[in-house]
Amino acid sequence: MSTDTLLRVEKGNAEPEELAAITAILLARAAATPEAATIPRSQAGWRRLERTPGFRGPRSWQG
């Protein structure tokens, strides 16, 4: 992979030192990610709207 396409500056001009600093930060954050976050779930973290009941009570905290 070419280093020219690794990061792209959208606005302004970044010096090589600035690009190196942001690259180091991103790599450190990626390395600090807990292993549990990378294991796929067996169930979705969201619910499908068509599977929810049609009526919720007026005092319900959901929705």
C-alpha cells in the first residue's frame, strides 16, 4: 500500500510530522481495542421494527 493513499487531508496542508502523529494515534487506538469487541455477536444489537408490538402504553419508556 502506498503511503500517499493511506491518509488524505481534506482541507489545509498537513506536514509529514502531523501525518505521522495522527497515524501513531490511530494505530495506538486500534491496538488498545479490547479483544471482546472484535468477537462477532450471535444476536443483533438492535431490534427490527416489524417485530415490536404495535402498541406501547402511554407511560412506556420505550419509544
